[in-house]
Amino acid sequence: MATNQKSSFTIESAGNLLARLRTSFRKRRAKMFLNHFNLTPETKILDLGGWNGVHIHAVLENSAVKPANVYIADIDGQAVQQASERFGFVPVVIPEAGGLPFPDKFFDIVFCSSVIEHVTVPKESVWTLVSGRVFREEAQRHQSEFAREIVRLGNGYFVQAPYRWFPIETHSWLPFVSYLPRRLQVPLFRFTNRYWIKQTSPDFYLPTRGDMQRYFPDANILEERVLGLTKSLIAYHRN
């Protein structure tokens, strides 16, 4: 019993530590965003893939932006409704594929954090598609289309994705797993989802710096760094 309690405590403690680190990283990313844009009460922002609005609320909490000018777009209709009820944001339910129901340059800024790497293949095939080449090609095609929609919608944008070569893979909290070929990643996640502190789905393709530059040719590629190591890449553009 004591051994099990000690193991449970260790796993819980590790999970809490990683959660605190993630919160710290998000705060620093929010500061980067605020330093790169001049926000006013009239600034119109789209949080693409913003779920229930908690993240963008934390980013904009001390800014001048009015909640009524913040649009939360996500495939989860219940989540965006929560964003509307809790923060006063405009809820937008979007399809998994295809364009968004807004004219060109409707927004001053499109904000997109830790979303583009999940724009890859249909969800029903993520566990069965083990070919790294096929997965990469499909992911790059879909991410490129997603990026074009971001550029179409926003006069400016701030698009973040975890860096492939950061030692701790952020979706699984496993060390060096992003260095493995997909044919090894998929069975590894099947195993670790049973025993590890963080469950994940192999639906993500972490874009390289070259990918991000191709997706957003007019952008500056910023680096979010931790202990001298690149943790994530950010495609940033402002008119």
C-alpha cells in the first residue's frame, strides 16, 4: 500500500509541476503577444481553435480590447458557448475542414496557439496511419490550407506551434518522443496512455521552422526559448 501511495504521489507531483510550467510558458507567450501588437478597445481578434476562451482571456486580461471584439472559433460548440457566457466573447462554431464565414481581412489579429500542429488527418485515421511519409505529406497539405485561411482573415496574426526538437514533447510530456519515427510513436502512445501521467493522441505534426516559413511567407518567425532551447515557433505578422 505504501509503495502504491508513493508512486501515486510521485506521478501526481510530476503532473502538477508540468502543469505549473505550462502556465508559466503561456504567461511568457502572452507577454510576447502584447509586446508585438498595439491593442485598442476596437481591436478585433479571432482566437482560432480557442476552445472555451480561458487562454485568450488570460492573454488579454490587462489589455484595452473589449470582449465583444473577441471571437472564439472552435469545432466544439459547447466550449465556445462557455466562452460567450463566461467572458462575453463572440462564439463561432467552425467545421473541421474548409473556410470560415468571414470576409477577407475581417480581423485585425488572428491568434492561434498550439492548434496548427493538430491540423493533420481525419481523427478516425490517426491511430492506424503509421507511415511517417504519408502522415507528413497529408499534414503539411492541411496545415498549408489552414495557414492560408489565417492569412486571408487577418491583417495580422500570431500563430504558435511547439518546436519539434524541444527535448520534452508538449502533448505527451515524454522526453525525446518527437525524435522517433511515426511507426514507433503510435505504439508508444498506446502504451504510455495506459500508464503515463499525460494521455495524448498521435494526431499532431510539429511543423519545422522551414514549414512555418512556407506556410506564412510574409511572417517573422519568432522563437520562444526556455533555458536557451527553442520551445516553440511563432509566425508573427503585423500590418
